[in-house]
Amino acid sequence: MTAPNGRSADTARNDTVAAVVRQWQTVHPGLDTGPMEIIGRVNRCAALLQQAEDAPLRRAGLSRPEFDLLGALRRTGHELTPGDLARETFSSGAAVTKRLKQLTERGLVERRGDTRDRRVAHVRLTDAGRELVDGILPEQLAYETAVLSVLGPEARDELATRLGELLARLEGSLGVLRA
């Protein structure tokens, strides 16, 4: 069976994006809304996940961007410069500087100057920062597992594969460097 937009009826949805698509199809019946159906859903899912997953972080007194900085330091396992952290977290240099100041004041990271170039700083986790990240991470992963439990293992694998393909293409076309 085919839906009005030419897609199979089993792909017709009753989510927020589907309502937006139906509105656009009313205004522009010949418009191909296929890209909107994917990008819109990815963006909407990301926004909803971001709101919900911040709960464990808020309890720990962290914002998502602060946790991303701490996580980058923890997962790389070595000191990073603020520039490295900006690249790792897709943040501006100014935003990283502001977050590092707050995290330093809280005793979660330490900065040390470069012995050869005083303009360069090296940032590392303190023991308290490492403990905080290691304590939050299992809770975060448990939350993500619960969210994804609505999909079966095959659907999760397929979604991860397809999103990985899209991300690799976007990173390549936008010139994003990967470590």
C-alpha cells in the first residue's frame, strides 16, 4: 500500500515531523519531503535525547558541554590543549576557555603551561574529575540502553550502521578531522 507521498504506508508516521511534513505537502503537494523526514527526525530525536540525558549530569552539577570536555580528557587518557578540546567537542575556543575556567574552579581539571611556549596550556583531569566521569558514565549508558530498548538488536545495529554511514559522509564533505 502506498501513502500519499509515494512511500509505503508502513513508513507513514504519527510523530511531530510527520505532522510538519503533512503541512508542507498541503502547501506544496509536489514537494519531495523525504530529506525533511530524515533530517527532521534526527534533529528532533537529538533534541529530546539531549534534554532527557542531561538529568544525570544536572544531578552532578554539570552541563552537557562540560561533561563532553571531561569525557574527552578521560577517553583520550592524556593531556589536551584547549584547541584539542575544541576539536574533540565541536566547540568554539571561547566556549572551551569558559568551561575550562569553571571546571578548574571546581577542581575537576588542572591546567599547566607549556615549558617551551607560555601561550600554550595543557589540561588534564584531576582525580576528582576522573572519579566524576567514571561515576556518571555507567548511569548515562544505562539511560541510553533504556531509550534504545524500544528497538530490537537488529534494528539498533541497522540504525547504528546507517547513521555511521551518514556521519562519515558528512564529516568527509565538511572536512571534519577525525583522530
